[in-house]
Amino acid sequence: MLCPSSLFIMIISPNSIFEQYISNVLPELGEDNVVSVVFEDILNTMIKDKKIQSKNKFLENIIIHSQYKELYKNSIEFKTSKFFLEILDRFLYDIPEQWIEFDDIYYEGTCVVSKQTLKNKILGRTETPLGIKLEQLEDYVLELIFGTGKRREHKAEKNLIKQKMQKFIKIDIVELYKVLFNNETYFYSLLQNNKPLENIKKIWEYTKENLKTDCLYYDDAIAITYLYLKIYGNNEYKNIKQVVIDEAQDYYPLQYKIFSLLFPNAKFTILGDMKQTLAKKEDISFYEQIQKILNKKKSSLIMLNKSFRCTNEILNFSLKFMEQSSQIKSFNRRGDSPKVFIADNLEIFIDKIIEEVKLCQKKGLQSIGLICKTKSNAIHLFDKIKHKLDIQLIRNGSVSELQGVFIIPVYMSKGLEFDAVLICDLDSQNYYDEDDKNLLYVACTRALHRLSLFCEKEVSPLIKKEGL
């Protein structure tokens, strides 16, 4: 359980570091009836006893330039799309008819209730979640055989009947989901007359293999959570009156459907910047999609075009990585122009980074973030400089406050800010395509006062292209 029933406001944080920051700040502001969670907390609450791939690992797989990058992206886009939602809903409709193996119930050698009768009772009352109706079958059968009341007679016989019924009234959601990817003919039948996506065969085969492992992939965990909520319902968050979703652009349609099921009585505040998406592309129309999914008849879209975080120089530098010109302006705050440092070898590269960190400290900058594209890059850099600087590597969000010097992958820096930012792997092997432009924009805009960029040997073509 993520929150006590007395809480009324929930914040969906982009990562555990931001969640910790919010959790520390809110009590200081006098806000006690607020809880902050990350989406993975919700997944782990619904899917118990199963290891789930972290969002960070999922993002790392997509950000790394590998032969499977497009497959990873296509997979989550498909499985969290409106199209796949329709497939899941058709599957849910079929479950009691095709995918639950009801049994005749015998007592003292006589069939007291047939499997067809049990199935018929499940097929009615569509307003009641399937899982609840299945659990109610147990009481129905026991009352049919032993009568009403809480008498303790026939305890052994009752336990035997309960044990037999567990085979079909208890649903393993993960095993149920595997049906979609073990039965190809059935899967394609759920498409009905819709034209299959071009790469759906690859996604289906990829998912079938993933589901054989001990760890649920992040995109599959999202789909399974939707099935869980539709089958069992959820009353855990019925007292939540307001939900704030930060970095809203990084969530997918099916995740918003899950939010609508979890928080049916809540109003939503959606905070996002379409220029800071990770792993996908979005535009302003995404907010219209969210409104429809959350089924809110009244909503207001407020566009904020002034940046409170960066200096003029840092913001203008960052905006050069955007495909289209932006109307974003910064408050009239001046600072040093960002600088790009190119080193001929590793030794000079490390020396330049250490020199810049010490300069930032001399200037009195309290929080200094060394941002790398990937976790492996961050670990490699940390190993090179940990004996020369007092520095902390952020791996899984375990940091109490952002005071000091940190190394962090770019996807974990979402929602955070540092007095100074050093982008530490600006070479041609790390940043070179359109997706990397977004990453550079995200990394650069983490800086409040000072921004420096470093590379060893050949600098990113994105820097050359913009004449930076």
C-alpha cells in the first residue's frame, strides 16, 4: 500500500531522486496530506512476487545505440498505445469464456454445480470486476452445499472444495498475459479488421522470448498492471482528490489509462515540456490525448513560456538543439556563456573536468552535476576521478540532497537542477542523431548558473552542425 487513506494529494514523480526531494520539501512547506511516488511503485504494488525491469534500465536500453534500439522503442509504443488497449479489452472480454478452465463441483459423489453454471454466473454483472466475481463463487458454492451461516461443521470438506476451486477462481495475471504471446493465431484474431503494424511480428516474437525470463520487462509490466486493475479493480486510492503528474510527456497513453482507473475521483494537474521527452517524440496534441483518456470534460491548457531555471546564455545555447524555433524566454538573468572543451587524450580530458569542478567550487556553487549519457559512461568516469575529487555516483536514486558533486546519467536528471552542469561525454560516438538532440537539451537545461561540455577527441556532430 502506497499511501494511508487520510492522504488527499498524490504526486507522480519522474524518478526516485526527485521523489526524495519532494518528500523532504513538502513537510517544510506545511503540506502533510501529500505523498510522492514513482510509477514503478504502482507497478510493484499490483504485480507482486515478480521482478520488474526498472524504468532506468528500460531508458538505458533505448538510449544506447544498439541494433535493438528501434525494437525497444517500437515495443513500448505499441504496448502502451490505444491500439493495444483495444486488444487488451477484447482479451478481457474473452477471458471468462475461453481462458478460465471451470470444473464441475462434486460433493459426496454428486455434482452439485456444473462448470457451465459457474461460467454463466461469471458472464453476468458486467459492472463487477471479473476477479471479484470469481472470488464470490466460493461463497456461492459453499452456501449451496452447506447452507448459510458461519458454522464450523464440515471444515475439512469445505477446505477441499476451496482448494479445488482455487484452480479457477485465482487468476495469475502474468500467466494470463502470456496467453497473448503464446498463441499467435489468437493474438492476430484480436486485431479484428484493423491492419497490423508493420513490425508487429517482430514485437510479438520479442515479447514471447522476454516472457520466458525471470524479469518482467517494463512495457509488459505496464500492460499487466492494466489487466490487473480491470480484473480486480482498486479502492486503494479512492480518497485521493488531486494528482500531480510531473514530466508528463514521458508517459504513454496506457499509463494515463491506468491513472484514470487508480484515481477515479481525482482532479489532475499535468506538468510537461514536449521538448524534454525521452525515448519518444510528442507535440502539443499530446495534451488533448491525455484529456480524452482521463475523461475530463473540463480542462484548461496553460502555456508557460518563461524559464525560471537557466540563465539567458544557457537557455539560448540549449535551444539550438531543438528542431523548431522556440518561444521560451528566460527571466532576465545573465551569466557566463557555455563552453565546449575538446581534449586530445584521456589524461587531458580528466584534468579539464577536475579543473572545471574546482573552479565551480571556488565560485561558491553548491551543487555540481556531471551528466553522462548512460550509466556505463557515468561509472567509467567515476572510476577515473573518484580518487581525485569528493564525488558521488548516483546509480539508483539513493541520494538525500543535491549538495556537492555528483555523476548522473542524463535520464535520471529529469526534474533536477544543479548550480553547475558538466556534460562529460560529448563525443561523436555518444551524441549524433535526432534522439540525442533531446538528450542534450535535457542535460543542458539542468544548469542554473554555469554549463560546460567536455569530450575526448572527436566532438559530437550536433555541436559542429550548430556551430557551437
